Amino acid sequence: MNNFFDKLLLGTLKDGWTIEKIQENMAAQEKFSMMYTNLEGEDQLLIFMPMEKETWYFIMAIPDSIIKGQVQDIIMLYLLFWVLSVAVIVLAVAMIIREERLMARTERKHQKEISEALELAKQGNRAKTTFLNNMSHDIRTPMNAIMGYTSLAITHIDKGEQVKEYLEKIYQSSAHLLSLINDVLDMSRIESGKLEIEEKPESLPDILHTLRDMMQADIHTKQLDFYIDIMEVTDEDIFCDKLRLNQVLINIVSNAIKYNRPGGSISICVVQKGAPKDGYGTYDFRIKDTGIGISREYLHEIFEPFSRERNSTISGIQGTGLGMAITKNIVDAMGGTIRVSSEEGKGSEFIVTLKFRLQKEHKEIAVIEKLQGLRGLVVDDDINACQSVSHMLRQIGMLSEWTRFGKEAVIRTKEALELGNPFYVYIIDWLMPDMNGIEVARRIRMEVGDDAPIIILTAYDWADIEKEAREAGVNDFVSKPLFFSDLQGTLSKLCEEETETTPGPREEAVLDFHGSRILLVEDNLWNQEVAQEILENLKLTVETVSNGQEAVTAVETAEAGWYDLVFMDVQMPVMNGYDAAKAIRALTDPAKAKVPIVAMTADAFEEDRQKALQSGMNDHISKPLDMEALIKVLRKYIENEKG
């Protein structure tokens, strides 16, 4: 130990340490350390550790360079630890702040959604309140007319002409009231998700011809020009829901009529877009009018339910404000789109784009070899019609020219004859501003003799002009809108009949239901009286019963074939119409069980018709009775039965 102390004395003790102080600490068995510089000048850390034996000490010398290196590493680790700790803390704080912000943002968004939903609800309530106010006025208006003219008719019952006028106005008011009710019912079905699209094989020409016929009376009353044109429609046979497509077109055209001025015009142009793909064709229905137009502000709301730009008190035009909303929902359900552009005072244009599945089997007409390379002249004041018909003639293989003026058509006819290159066929519009089609036909016939067929093209029923037209030299008539199949069929027929005598005026079929017996099943006495009177005016013999059970008994106890047709109400006491139809179909006598049964009911929706058919009925006709539909049903079942 003395040698150890002697060696220590050769170096330098630091921090106030002496040999005596070291010996004292060791005697007290203390644990201590001190800095020391040895003979080589190296700084060391001396560590004194007492052992279990009181006379032993463990002394360790650690170079200061090693200690400093370790300390630096420890410091670096310590700093790194704190940097990471601070980063973790900062990240945690940031996440907490972010979470709080997200929660705040979510809360604000939630509050905004609640606020918007509340505002929408308020708007909806306001719209429905406005709608109910408008409806109250609009329903009372025709009701007031019905009640008022009924009272006047009773008062002047002895004045036939006045009573007839009153009854006509009562009928018009009733029809308007029915349209209001139908709109409300349709919108209710749409909002409840019950709108269904039922696709069936249909003919596009038939749909548009029917539309033209349906709208013709209103068009004539308002003194409007009405055009339907076809552009590049090569696929006429499609699958669609005819009822819903008609509803879309009628809604738009009806608005165009209502919001138009006398002397204005409405045009429908049907365009097939591009070549068919995957068995589907895309069609644009463009309905354009020259009416009062729609304000820019209202264009954004036009398809909203219960909305109207002007109520009937201001504009004098009645309606529910549901027509365009219904139209939009139907178009959406059919997978199509509807667009509208308008300018106040100049009119509006609606473009409905729909895709239809095409029928695989097309109505093919043989190529008319005789017409190949021959010339045809189209005369129509509507440019679209001229271009469309000319395009069809070129498809047939003819050379086509057109003019908008009747006088020019006569001049071209003379020039063609002089040049030795005459027109083979003339297709002439009936109504033109400078000269009507019949007069044009008369003058052309004077030039060409009997050599060229002349066809009158018209959007109207030609029954009233047919005699005059035939006398002027017209060979045939075709209806607007003119489809390719219509024109091809007419030309084919004329080629076949070229050597035959021109036929006289067509004869209308005469209704004759004498000897036919109807069983009318109706529990409401007023409805029963009205239906019975209508049927008896058609020379039918009518028997009546008041519920389904009585109907079953009547058919079962009568002779087979006694009844030619059963008109069956649906909602009745004792036994409803559906159960009555099933019971009749279950009769043991096959002749009695197969009697034609037609639902005559106020349940007028498509599913009601399907339910009637599923119960065993043959057909469905809705109340209030439409004479055209009623006569169509009678012809279908009674005339077929009578052979």
C-alpha cells in the first residue's frame, strides 16, 4: 500500500486531494473517486471501492480520454432521446389539435347539413304550401265552371243550342280537372318509388302519329302551326314503354301549347344519333316552340316539383306545377336525359335523349327496282321536311330535288318536261303559304297528264279534302311525320297500281252493335246510369248488377253466349271485380267461362291494368270513360265475336 501512495506522489493529485485525505477515506471504508495525472501526463480517474475485507480496497484507474468519449456518447444519446421525445410530444400535440379540428370541422359540417336539411324542409314546406294554394285555386276554377254551367243548363233547359254550349264547357272543365288530379297522383307515385317502366315492342311511327292526332284539336283551337319531322331515323321498331314516352312528349307539347300565342308554332324533330350499337339506338326528341319563354332564374327550378314560374292568377294559365317534375322523373327512369334552353319572349326548346333496345326483326319491304335512278320532287314550306323526305328518296335509290314554294314546283315541272328529264313522283305538302297542295297538284297534273304519281303530305286528317284532292289528280296521301317505311310502302303500292283506275274516296266503317248484350257491373248508381246511357246510345242492350257476386250469378244462370261482353267495376261490396272475374273463369261451362270481361274502373294505373289481366279479365278501361277508348274496346271484342 505504501508503494501505491509513493507512486501517487510521483504524479499530481487534483481537486484538493492529498495522501492524508485518501488514507482517511480508506480508513473510514468510504467509496470515492478523484482525478489524477500520472508521470506520463495522462489524466486518469481513480475509483476507490472498499472490499468485504476491511483491509482490502479495489482501486481502478480509467483514462480520462475514455471517460470523455463515453460521456460524449451519453450526451448524444441523451440529446437524441430528448429530440425524439420532443418530436413525439409535438406529433402527439399536432394529432390532438388535428383531431380536435376534424371534430370541429365534422361538427360544423354536421351543423351545416342539419341547417341545409332544415332549409330544404322549409323550402319543401313552402313549395307545398304554395302548391296547395295554387291547387286550391286551380281545382276551384274548373269546379266553379262545372257547377255554374250546370246551373245555367238547368235554367235554360228549353234552349237547345245554349244547353249544348254549356255542356261542351262542362266537358272541357271536367277534362281539365281530371288532368290536375292525374298529375297529383303521378307525382305521389313517383315520390313513393312506385314508378315502373314496362318495355314492349312498339313502332315509333305509330307513337308519333298517335301523338299528332291527340294534340291536333288543341293545336287547332290555339291556331298554332304544328310540325313533326324525322331526321335519319333508320330503326323504327323499338322496345319502349309507350305510355310513359307518350306522357313525356304530351307534357312538353301541352306546355308549348299553353304558353304559346295564336299564330305561333310548335315543332318536334326526331333524330336518330349515330349508328346503332349493341342492339340499341339513341334518339333525340327536340320539341321547340315560339311561346313566351322561360326566365333564366326559373330554368334552374323548372324540374322541381310543386314549382311554377307564374301562378294562374297572374298568367291566366292553370296547372299543378308538377308536369315538368313528372316528365324529368320519367325520363330518368327510362335512363335518358332532358335539357331545356329558353329565352323570354322568343320560346323554348326541350331536348329529350333516350336509348331504346331495337327489335331484331325489321319490317323489310322489297327494293323497288322501277324507281332506281328516277327523279322525285318534294314540295314543302318546311325546310326540315324537304330535307328529310329527300334523304329518304335517295335511300330508295331515286334522285331528289325540293322546293319550299308551290309556284316554283309548277315552274320546275315545266322545265323538266321541256328538257326531257321529267320527275317521276311528286310529294306535296297540303298547306303552304303561297299555294295549297291541292292547287299545286292540279296544275302539275295539267302539265304531266297521268304519267306521274302525286302524293299529298299532310299533318291533318285528309278525309275532308280527299274528294277534292282526287279530282285534282292526287294518287295517294301520307301522314306527317313521314317515316321511311311509310314512304317506301306508299311508293311500292303506287308502282303496283300504276295501271289501275284511281280509287275513289275511302269509306268509313259504320258502327253497328245491334243485337249485342252487355252486362254492366257497377255499384255506384250515378256511374251505373252514365255508363248505361252511353252504351245504350251505341245501340247496345245493357243489363246491370251492383256487385261481383251478382255478376257471377248472372253469367252462370244465363244461357251460354247471352252476354257478348262484361264491363266489370273493381271496387265493390260483397265481392270485388277481381274475385268475380276469377269466379267466372272457374265456371264449369267453358262457353260461359270465356265471356270477355273488361275492367271499367277508376283504378287507372299500369299495375291496376296488370292486376285486372292477372285476375282473368281481357282488358282494362279507365273512368271517366273516353268514347274513343270505349268504342275501340267494343270493336275489339264484340265485332270479333260477331265475325
